[in-house]
Amino acid sequence: MKISKLLVLAGLAVLAMAAVSAPASASAAVWMKEGVKLTSFVELGLTGGEVFESGSSGMSCKVSATLTTEGGSTGQITSFKTVECPTGFGEMKSCQLATAEAKGLPWTVNVNTTTLTIVGMHVKRTFAAGCPITEFNKTISSSTVTLTTPSAITEMSYVGETTGYKDFGSFTIEGTNSGRYGIG
């Protein structure tokens, strides 16, 4: 009987600790503008490059994207465009990209303490005749975005993987928005 009472008391203690710590976890990181919580819509233009690969074959591409937020702890990738893919490697060394289409936009962007997470990044790519790989149609459920300076973002890099496929790259924030927005 004493053991059951101890288990009940231990269970109640765990519940009490969870209740005390719940308000602390509710204060998640949020978007900031020049050190102040962001409360209005902002659109950030991103330019950069990516590499997608399967095994030891893939391509290096130039890309542009748009990240939007209205503050709080989320944002969205509303545009993701492949500009060109001048370099292939492995089996794809002589391949040419035929099409690249971002699917399911907008993609959710979650704010973490010092990073961002892109949820559901899905790009369908097809390749010109003669390429041994005809298509990559992949969804990466979670891509981690590392910020060079979380409080004043100028550059970011991302990496995401799904079975047998990896996508990684980096972006710079375009124009006067560079360094004005961050997370905190």
C-alpha cells in the first residue's frame, strides 16, 4: 500500500512540475525587427544556391525564395524558384534540369530559439532526355535553417533529408531588409 501512495505522490509531483514549467515553454522565440517584436507583415527576398543529391549524384543550382511573416513564432516560404542548375555531379554530371516546381506553397517556417525550421519543403524536378535520372519529386518534412546572426539575419543556410535524398543550401537577405529582422 505504501508503494502505491508513493507512486501517486510521485505522479502528482510530476504533474505539478509540468504545470509550473508550462508558462515558461509558452514564451517561444518570435520574429523581431531591430530588436522589437514584429507585429506587422514583412516580406524578405532571399537569393542563394542549393545542392540536391541522391547518393553521390546531384546538381548545384541558383535559387531565389520569398519568406514572409506577420510576427509571432511562424512565417512562410511563399515562393521558391530554381533560377538555373549549371553544375551536375556523379551520374548527373552531364544532365540538364528541364523543370523545377515548388509544391504545396506556402511552406511553414517555425521560429526556434536560434534557428528556423521549414516544414514540408517539396520540390519536383525533371531532367532533360539523356539523363540517367528522370525525376526527383521529394518532400522533406523538416529542414533546419541556421542563421549566421539570429538577432539580425543577413545570411542563412539550410539542410534537410529524406530517405536517400538530401537538399542543402544558403541564402542572403536582399536589399535594405538585410540585418533588420531576426528572432529572439
